[in-house]
Amino acid sequence: MLCSHPGVGRCKCAFWFAVFHDIFGLFVLLVGVFWDIFFHDFLIYAGAVIIFLSLIWWVFWYTGNIEVPPEELEDDIAQYKHSKGISGSDLHLYSHSALRGDPPLHICIHAA
């Protein structure tokens, strides 16, 4: 399959957010490791958490770049209904009058 979006793909914002969070998290983590300051343990944990949360942006970027051929996007359920001759489904709508003992309202929705 040919890629019609060269470079980082369609989701450039998610890609650059992920890269920024990775670089910033690594910077914070390394500051906590190598600088002799009294809250170095906080920086180590914060850097690790920032790097972990960058996975959200990587997942957004990856799923936004998945390309599915049009043949696979066809509605399988509509094809199944068409092949089995099912025209629609019955919906039972209950209103306040149904709670008083009146029969439920039947509506048949036909697939187009």
C-alpha cells in the first residue's frame, strides 16, 4: 500500500506533542538524576510520568495514521441483513402510558 502522506503522516500535532513530551520528560528526569538539589526525587518521578503520558500522544498518532482499504470499510451488518432478507428491526418504545398498562408502541425501522 502506498503512503499518500509522506513524513510523519496525517497527525502531525499528535506526533510533535509526543516528541515534545518525550524530550521534556527525559530532560526533567536527567535533571533529577544529575543535579544535586533537594527535590531530585520529585524530578525523577515527574520525568518518568511525563514520558509515560507521552504514550497517549503516540497512540493517537499511530491510530490516526492507520489506512484501511475502502473494500474493508463496507458495512458487514448491512450486507448480512441484505443477504438474509431482514428488512429492519422492531423497536419497543415505552412511554408513561405503557407503564399504566397500555400496549407498547411498535415501530419498524427499515434499512436503506
